Amino acid sequence: MTDKNETDRNETEAHGTEAYETEAHGTEKYEVVVIGGGAAGLSAALVLGRARRRTLVVDAGEPRNAPAAHMQGYLSRDGMPPTEFLALGREEITRYGVELVRDLAVDVSRGEDFAVALASGRTVYARRLVVATGLADELPAVPGVAERFGRDVLHCPYCHGWEVRDQAFGVLASAPMSVHQALMVSQWSKDVTLFLHTVAEKELADEDLRRLAAAGVKVVPGEVAGLEITDDRLAGVRLTDGTTHDRSVVFVVPRAVPRTGLLEQLGAELRETPFGAYPVVDETGRTTVPGVWAAGNAIGFAEQVVHAASGGYRAAAAINGELLMTDLDATAQEHNE
């Protein structure tokens, strides 16, 4: 982990909206408005721009992976800082005439077209919508966790496991998935301690205990009071009884807070999962609201960057095809009248 991501974010914030916005084309009506400027939204915009669709991306500038210095597991982009990845994506979509504005969509309604109200006071209209608003990670309220998140407090072994392999891991049990997480991270280190924190030892199933023992995971009861930091590095986990356990990495299970407000305003059907309520979608990301697609973490907790980009692509291709056939059918009907 490095601090380069923090530097990149500060530089972007120093430029303000200038670093995000493209020149407006003098219209408030678009064929497609993409709400969200992360991997899913930019991927959708790229495909739509190349398909010659008048497209606007509304980017609130709050990517889920902002705390991370690097992203992993994306073929040909492994190790790239997320800020650099998004900057390249923004540059690419503008080559095809896609407009981009740094703003927040606060309301959406449907008449003849979709009307999207922005925090700036502007209202834009679209024939189709892509909702790629993602989710927020709500972290356990343990001192030090939020401050170290994305550095040596982590949540995804597939994202960061290789970089911290063979170090002393701690897993903070604060959710039903914490035991599963402890078992998973044992693939990257044989020195794993599960701190039960708010979970009573008697709550662990016999199967969990057998698997933890088989994986060599040490189980420590007692509530965690905070993290010990030395020279700007995680040094240990401190319990409320005063004991400290040396650890250099801590894994947590954040509570996912899906940003589904706009979809709910439109009446999209949601499905309950262990990680929150997400829209019901088909294989292209089409929601139960005609004309509305969703992609990225807006449809699920485990959508990594590579999945989000793929989902945006699929949604855009489906939208372009639908618009094409709709317009051809309208033209054919006019000719028959």
C-alpha cells in the first residue's frame, strides 16, 4: 500500500469540477443518461458513445474504491491506482462526444422521457437510464478502522490478499460473514486470528469451529477496543480487557449500503440479500422498470471493477439495440400510415 491514491484524490479535488466536466452541447435532452461515473458507468458510456448515442454521465465523484491505493485482478490493469483508471476512462469517453458532469442526481421521474434532477439545479432528460450509483461501505465503529481502511484494514482478500500475504492477519467479527472471511483469508496467511468482538463464542456453529481449527485460525473472545498504530502502521488489536495482540493486517466485513434511492423512486423491484437490497435485473442489467438498466455495485455487493466494467458494457449494448429497434418500428409505422 502507498499514499499515492491520497495524493491523486487531493489533486483532483484541487481542480474541482474542472477535472470532470466536459463542454455542454447546449441541450438538456439525451438519448441516455448514465448516473454514476465509476467503472460501470464509464464502460456503458464508452459503448454508447461509440454507438453514436447522445449520452451524459452524471458523476458524483464518490467511487467505492477511493480508499484503495491500487486495484487488482483486472487483466492488463492489475495494480493501477483507481484514480488513474477513472481518469483514463473519462478521457476515453470524451473522444466519442459523451458529456460528463460532476454532479449528484437527487431525483428522477418518468413522463414521456426520464427527468433527472441534479443537485446543481439542472434537470436533464433521457430516453433511457443507466443507474451505476454503487454502494457505500459502513465500517465497524472501532477506533482506527475507518482511518486505516484501504491501507492495512481491508475487506476483500481477492483485492488485497496477495499484497499482504504471509503477514499476521486479524479478522474483526462484526457480521455473520466474519467466520467465512476468516476462513477465506487463511488462503493468504497461516497466521490468522479471529477476534469475536461482538459475537459470543457460543454463537459459532460446530461446523464453523471445525473449519476454523482445520484452517489453523485462532479464535479470541472479547470485545475489541481499538487498533494499535505505530509509525503510521497497524501494529496490533487491543481488547477492552487491556490485552493487545500483534497484528499487521485486519480484515473487516463492512455493512453494504446500496445506493438504490433513485431506483426506488422509479418503482424498481428489489431483492433482499445478506448484503442489502438490490434491484432485480436480467442478464443485461435491465431492471423491472422499462427503460432503466443498473450495473456495477448498484446490483450487488461483490461486483469488482472488472465485473462492473463488463456489466456497463452489456447494459449499453442492450440499450442501443432497444433504441434502434424502437426507432425503426416507429419509422416503419409512419411509412404505413
